[in-house]
Amino acid sequence: MSVLSVLTELTVWCKNGSFEWNEAGATVNHPIDDPVGAALRIAEHYRHPTSDGHSPTGSVCEHSA
């Protein structure tokens, strides 16, 4: 078992062949062989845009022309 504390409100566990985290009080599971998919699901829920519309967790690709 491994754990990654990403944000104050987000901790991702790697156990039993899946990534696990909590969203709105429910446990979410995602296959461990799809880390990109897990990251996208997590970012979709936890991304908090700033007042200027940019996301501090956004990727370089989102900001390129």
C-alpha cells in the first residue's frame, strides 16, 4: 500500500490493484494500470480555477495555443 497526499482535501491510496480517493464522502476506485485516467478523473473533480480563469493544476497543453 502506498499513499500520496496531493492537496489538503485529497489523499490518493494505491492498494489492492487500484487507486482510491474520496469524492463527496464516497470512495472512488480506478485501475492502477491507468494512472493517466486516474489523474484526469481526480483533476476534473479537484481542479479549482483562480479568479483569472486559470487552473493551478492545469497542464501546459491547456495553456498553449
